[in-house]
Amino acid sequence: MGLVVQKYGGSSVADAEGIKRVAKRIVDAKKSGHRVVVVVSAMGDTTDELIDLAQQVSPIPAGREFDMLLTAGERISMALLAMAIKNLGHEAQSFTGSQAGVITDSVHNKARIIDVTPGRIRTALDEGNIAIVAGFQGVSQDKKDITTLGRGGSDTTAVALAAALEAEVCEIYTDVDGVFTADPRVVKKARKINRISFEDMLELASSGSKVLLHRCVEYARRYNIPIHVRSSFSGLPGTWVSNEPQGNQPMEQAIISGVAHDTSEAKVTVVGVPDKPGEAATIFRAIADAQINIDMVVQNVSAASTGLTDISFTLPKTEGRKAIQALEQTKEAIGFESLRYDDQIAKISLVGAGMKTNPGVTAGFFEALANAGVNIELISTSEIRISVVTRADDVGEAVRAVHSAFGLDSESDEAVVYGGTGR
Amino acid sequence: MGLVVQKYGGSSVADAEGIKRVAKRIVDAKKSGHRVVVVVSAMGDTTDELIDLAQQVSPIPAGREFDMLLTAGERISMALLAMAIKNLGHEAQSFTGSQAGVITDSVHNKARIIDVTPGRIRTALDEGNIAIVAGFQGVSQDKKDITTLGRGGSDTTAVALAAALEAEVCEIYTDVDGVFTADPRVVKKARKINRISFEDMLELASSGSKVLLHRCVEYARRYNIPIHVRSSFSGLPGTWVSNEPQGNQPMEQAIISGVAHDTSEAKVTVVGVPDKPGEAATIFRAIADAQINIDMVVQNVSAASTGLTDISFTLPKTEGRKAIQALEQTKEAIGFESLRYDDQIAKISLVGAGMKTNPGVTAGFFEALANAGVNIELISTSEIRISVVTRADDVGEAVRAVHSAFGLDSESDEAVVYGGTGR
């Protein structure tokens, strides 16, 4: 039996009962012969409560102090979890991110991991202990200040530790049974995916699936750490994310993993951009300088009569105002006609391997949307994904139609194979 | 202007408003030209809430993990305080006990400070910052584990930092105006003490005065750091504790500092102890082995007819059961007759310099109690203190009678001089 890293989210340790339930599960893994490292998030709403307090004392809390504040949350949950495990008769020691050797850069609130040097964790394991590590936090390499890793930070801590410790698997425990073929709140017939490749999981994550974040999957792929996403409330197996083949499917067939949607984005259209070299660069340099991450970018051919084109892109709604301001300031330099801002959009994505070489998939996707009466506003594709932008009101209808059209609905028991039929 | 260390207790930073009020006071000190180091406790009831959580997951929480848990409290308050100061336009940085260089032994939950190496604090000050330090916590010298300092730990952190940084003064901010001649809840006419010596403050602290704990005063005396105890709610000067003379009193007169009382103790009497060498040693070795701190010890001459004596001692009520068990186990070895346990007692102490050489003080103390109809059960004296044990029910009556008899009541404006009259 090897080493397993388990990660428990805030909803799994929301109260004393949750902590005791998680402790029991950890002890079970230890009893079965594993060496166990546990990464834990802050209890339930703790982080939100701390953020609220910060805003009461300062409208724009400073990064260093904000990180110092937030890391108190994991400190509480990890110490309680270690106590609960000891209470079951097993040895456990808790470690802060710093003690666990999670070394980061100095970008407070969204630091990136530079290195993991888990010497103290190894010692704890060698002494027969269960090691409990605070997720979401590290220590900066240059200033030795406490940092936090930003959204999805605890999952990333778990994967990074699994990589550094050469774990067999990184188990991500959450409040759902795994990754689904679509959001079960939108598509009642969504099925749990048993196995999925890193690549497909990356596309699902960046297309709106919230179970695993892109960053953590990317890390796992780089170090080839299998992730097992599963529920801390049930004993059921969940979804395995790895680089192993997905079932025994014939090569070169498209295997549809699922349908993701995202209503957190807005669309900006820069209207009437002169169709000459350097214009797009000027636009997106302005956006980048404002520290805004964008998602889809679409530019169509320009109208021959005017020599002008339109460039559209999507970005988080929360960044909308900043983007518009940044673009207004470059209006003269670029010479565009106007800006359009639309935050009533949804992005719907179909993800699956082999899609590009199976033209029927794209056609089937658009047909399904057409049959459901859903208008397509933007289209963007990758090797294993097709995304469209539609009206936000249409999102449920659109996702259900696509899910059904690709045979993902739960009447079928097996993973869906699609392709080779020319449809 | 020199360096000042300010310490704020949990009641001063109980909520966002309190934190903002404290931030303003700190900024005022900085504006007046001081270099400022601030030690802060956990907000209001945070520590109690964390203890409650710990007990929900484990009836006897492990020391190391318990310390990890509790230190989350100061982490929250110090980060918020630094943010609030920055919001007022001044630079502040928060530091954990470990970052501030508070090095302790490895006795979790009640670690003792071994060394203070405040290199990072000095750097922060040199850069013009206000340094905020978590009270109550440190890092163990050998294992690099997080420790807590136990009761009064934040005051001790403040004094220790003041000593290491050679501060002009250590200001202890609390929710009362200073040290009083008696507990104002019991004696309405109690007066604030303007100046008091380390020695008198030590005796008051060990006799039940709760404003400053013995440990912190002892540390301050050893390194000769003046303490200024004052309210964080008012701008009034409080009580100065130092080794300077108390006012312009003639030498060799008794100067009564105040009357302290303590109802947190119980009395154990070992009845019928053979009056021969080694018996008392056996009794108190048994108590010490059970890790129990005792307070007063009284043994009277033995009755000539039996050759047996009684030994009484007082100890915290919380340790009562443990002490009785420890003594029961040594009953055969010692050969005592029986044990008596009484937790309905109060200890009343009169503290003041020069008492021993002014016999009238002792007599006046006992007369005041007699006139109030209060029976004395045990007596114990030191160079600058007389303590008696009475019934718990009598405590208010007794303290008021003594306070009044020694002219401490607030009609008189000046510190009370007593002695030389033979009374």
C-alpha cells in the first residue's frame, strides 16, 4: 500500500460533526495500510466571515495582511481535524502551508507554488503519523511572508503535495459524487463520469464545470498524479482523472465527456476596428495591462466595403467595468467606432477527445441547439471542445438539448462513444 | 521619542469598531513620534469559541494541536488591526509569535519564553512601519512547533518584546482604568493607584488582583521595563508599575498599596500527620508530581499529647480533585488520619511596602476583620503582604472593612501612608 493524499473541502468540515465524520474516513484509509496525508480547507463559511470582517475595518484590505487573516481559517480546521483523529486513537500532526514546505511567489491573495519541500511531512509519515496540512496557503520564497493561493488553492495544495511525495493518488473529497456529464442542477439526467482524461477535464474546468479547477488539473497532468474526485458523504467511488485511456473504446472515435456551461461571463464587442496589423494587439495589450483574464476571442472577416471588422471577447462579469474603462482610454489610438457590453450571455461547451477528426460532432452540436430554438452568437473551438455563446435565458434548454442529442442522458449505462458515422 | 510597546486585550478588539478605535490610538502614538510595536490578543470570545469547538471533536485535545488551533485567534485580530491602520494611511505589518522571534520551550498550552529574537520587528520599525505582533504565542526551540504561553500570555509577550527591543515603556491596554486599591465591583470606594512598585504589584497579582498577572510583572521587574496599565476606552493615564519610589513618602513608613481577594481557591487540610521530619516533604512531593501549583501553606505546632499535626494548603479549585486523589495514594506512606476539602473559602490580602517593620499594620488588619465579624481560618504573611483565609460568604464585607480601615477609601485623594504610629 502506498501513499495517498486526501483533500477535504470546507463543506465536508463545516462543523464538529463533519470533522468527526472526515476523521473516521481518514482513519479508515490509514487502517487499510496507506500512508495518509490530508489537505483541509477552512470550515464552511469561515473564509467568507473573515473577508466580511476585513471589509468592516478596511475597504481595500492589504494583500499581506489579508493573507495572514485568511490563513487562520485552515489553521482552525486542521488543528480540530488532528484532534478528532487522535480521539479515534491514531496519531496525527497538523502543519501550516509554511511548515509543510509549500513555497510560493510573493503575489499575495493569488500566489503560485514555486516549490514543495515536504521534509516535515515525510518525517511525520515515517514516524507513523497521519499528516494534516492546511490547504490554500504557503510562504513566500523571498520575504518569508504568509501567502494564499487564491481560488482552488486547496485542491492545488493537495495535488502539489501528492506530486512532491510521489503519492499513488490524490483524492479530492467534495459534496458531490464526482464530475458529471453536465451540471445535475440543470440536467436531471446527467451521469457521473467514471474516468476522464486530464485533457478533457481541463476543457470541462475551463468551460464552467466547478468540481475541479483548471489550475489543479493542470498541475496533476504535469506531474501525472491521478485525481479521484469523490463525495465525503457517501462511500461511493467517484470520477478518476488520469492519463489512462477512457474505457475500451476503439481508437479515433470521438468520446464525449460532457457538456459544461458558464453564466459568469460577459461579452465585449469592439465595433468598427480598422482591419490592419496591430489593432488586435493594441486592444488586448490594454486589457492585459489592466490585469484582466479573458476567455474566448472571436474576430470575423471584415466587410469588404468598409475595411472595418468587429472583435468580440468574453471575460468574467466582475472585470467588465475595468475592461470598458481600459478600452475607452485606447479609443483614439485604435480608432474603433464603439464598444458593446453584454452580460446576459451563457457559454455552452461540448468536451470530448477526437472531436476535431469527427466532423459529425460539430454539426450535431449545432443541430441540437437549432432544434431547441437556441440562437448562437459566438463560436469557438479547440482540439477537444466546441463552445458557443447564447442568451443567458436559453442556457438550461441548450444544455439539456445537447446532453440528450449526444446520448449522455442516464438511461444508457456506459460511457458514450460518438463518431465514425459521419453524422 | 523612543520605542513603545502597546498591548491590547481581547475586550479592546472585540469587534470591527473596537479594532478601528484601537487603530486610531496606535496611529496617534506613531504621530507623536514614537516607534510603535503592538501586541494584540484574540478578539473577544474567539478563544472560548475555539476551545468549545475543540471539545466537540475531542474530550482531551492534544497539546500541540490545541496550540495550533488557539493561535488562529490572534492571527485574525492582528491581520485586521494591521489593515485598519493601513486604512488610516499608516504602514503596518503583522507578525506571528514565530515571525516575531518569540522562542519558547515545548510545553504546549503553557510554554515559557526562552528567548526573543525580534530581527523582523526591528527591520519593520527601521522601515518606518508599525509592527503588530500576535500575543500569547511562540515557536518551540527544538521542534519548531507552534506553542501558546497560557494565561496572561499576551501581557508576557508584550513585556518580553519590550525588554528585547529596549522599549521606554510597555503599555498594557485593558477595559479598566488601571490597578485599583481593591476590586471596584466589591469596594465602591476603591481608588485607582497612580504608581506602584514591581514588588507590591507582584503581591497584588498573586493575591487575586486580575489586572496584571504575576508572570508578566515578574518579567518586567527582571528587565526593569516600566508598565503602564490603562484603559483603551478612555484617554486617561492609568497605573505605572516600575521600580521608582511611590510618591514622596518618608522612608521606613508602610505604604499600603491595596487589598486583594481571591475566591478561586480551595483549602485542603491533611489531618493527623505524624510530627516528624520528612512528612511535609512527602505530602508536597505527591502534589508536585501531580503538576499542581499550590498557594498558601500553613502548619501549626503539633499537639503535645498526640505528636500529630495538621497541614493546610490552598490551591486552585480546578485542581482539587486531582490533589485529593494524589494524597489518597500516599495515605499509607504518610500515615495521616484524614483529608478535609473545603472550596467555600476566600483569601483576602493586604499589600504594601514596609509592612513587616510596622507591626501596627498586622494588628490593624486583624482588628478590621474582627470588627466586621469575619472569622480568620488561616494566616500567612510575607515581607509586604498579609493574607488570611475566611469563609467565601464573608469576602465582600471583609474587603470593604480592611479597605476602609487603612484609609484607602476614595475620599482621600493621596496615596495612603501608614505606620510609625504603633497602631
